[in-house]
Amino acid sequence: MLKKEVWVKDLVPGISVTDMFIVAEMGSGPRPSGKEPLKFNLRDRTGIIRAHAWYDQDIDKYRELYDLVSEAYEEEKVVMVEGVVKFYKGERDIEIKRIEVLEEGEFEEFPTIASLGDERIERLWREMISFAEKRLDEEGDTPDSAFVRKLLEAFFSHPELSPRFKRSPGAKYYHHAIEGGLLEHTYNVLRLATGTAILFNRTYENPVSVPLVIAGAVLHDIGKIEAYAVGRRDIRETYEGQTIGHIFLGMRIVLELAQEIFSGEEMRKLPALLHIIASHHGYAEFGAPVEPRFPEAFIVYYADDLDAKLEHISRLPKELPAFSEMLRRVIYPPQDWGSSEPG
């Protein structure tokens, strides 16, 4: 029985690889262009890597390759790949020499979707709750603190929302695309945004509402629990994710949760929180139905954007510099000033 030995994270240009993967995405259509190879993505629990296969201008060979890879993709079957890792158009890419679809029973099952793991997920969940509660306590018994405390307690203890939130990915591909990624991302945004709000209040006049920032940070991406689903092959958008989007889904979840626990007078605070959720992508071209209109919304937007970009950079190939499609630029490695020789 075949056993997986090589993982995507360990693939570097120049090495040969013969191992098993899942086809994560098709990059070519059923008709050959005549100039480009058949392109697709492969994945295991450690990441995704591009792959391509040439067909020597043989149309029948292209169709045979396409049908094989397409079948593996559609039916979420495991493929055995033989090839060489190269840099192709600025990215790691396996040039395929041979590929075959494996049947169940021919191989030992292996994890295909990355996960933070049960222990880390539970630890981050406890830490996030503790952090939010401590910062709210520091704000005292204000109306804003009371509103946010009641709302977050309902969320943290919710029998359906909280288990799904802990396990959800943060995105389909570009950042925190891992089981538990939404939790990790949210906790990072919470710390970044809360620290920024506190700094703002120590520096400038017209203080912001720290409790509102806390609520916005915790709940800004809650719609992703309904927008994404984790399968064997990939993290995929649900029907609701494709047709409604995680921002509107999140606003609906928060509205419904608030309606369960708040009176009419208390609900007057809700629109500000819904605005933070609605505007946390910053600009219309990035999917925001409205742009940030007050400081608390700006704080959550920039904290969200910063953490997403830094996590993406952290997952780029070890052999930097490398081109990032998400950021549309070449990214260089962290600068080690201590190793520089005097000029």
C-alpha cells in the first residue's frame, strides 16, 4: 500500500518528486491553447503548489491528460505524480512527467486540508475569550461595555455558532486557508485593533469606543462560517458564500443574535457594529458594500488587512524573493541587519 512521504511545504526547485496529492484546482480548460501546457494545482495538508504538463502539440494527448486530471478533480480522487519542481512564471511549479489516478485501497489516507490541530484551536479560543473579557473589564461598566459583553457572551456560548467558528477557515486560498484559520485570524485582528484603539485614546482627542472595536474585531468575519466549507479536495465557497458573500452573511448572523438577546432600546447600538462588518474590506473594489465612516471602522479594517497580508507573506516559499499574486509584487525575505558586513 502506498504511503505519502513528501509534502508540498518541502518542495523546492530542482528536486524530483514522486508522491501523492489531491488536485485542488483546474487552471486550463478542455481545449488546448496550442502554446500553454495543461495547468492545475496540487495540494496536501501543508499547502498548494502549481503543476503543469506539456502535451507536445498532440491534441489527443491533451484531451487524455485533461480528462484524467478533471476526473480526479471532480471526484476528489488522489493522484500519483512524478515530476520535477521548477520556478515557472515566478512560482514553484511541478513539471509533470507522469500522473495517474489512484483508487481507494491503493494508498494510506493522508490529510489533505491543513489544520491548526485540536489542541491549538482550543487554546486560541480560550485565549481570545480571556483577552476580550479582560479588555472589556478594563473599560469599566459603561453602556458600550455592557452591550458588547452581553453580545460576545451570547456568541462565545452559542451551541451552533461557536463550534463552527472555531473550525472554519479564514479564506479559500490567500490567507489563513486552514481549518481553524478564521479563529487565528480573528484573534490576531482583535489584538491588533484593540491595541490600536487604546493607543489612539492615549494620543488623540475624541476617544474611540474600545468595546465597539473589540466587538467589530471578533465578529467582522463571522459570516465565513456560512460562506466556506471544508472538503477533501479544498476549501470551497458555499452557495450562500457565492451568492450573498461573507459580509452580508455576517451582518445577518449578528443581527439575528442581537435580536435574541437585546431589547429595542439596546438595539440602537447595533448599526455601528454592523457598519464595521460591512466596511471591513475597506473599498468597493475589494468587496466592501460601504467604506469605513468612523475611526472604529478604520481601525478594524486596517487590522484585518494587515494580518491577512502578513499571514500570506509568511506562507510564501522559503526561497525568497518570490512573486505574490495577492500583493502583485516581489516579496523579499526579512532583513537581517546583524549579518551585514561593514561597507
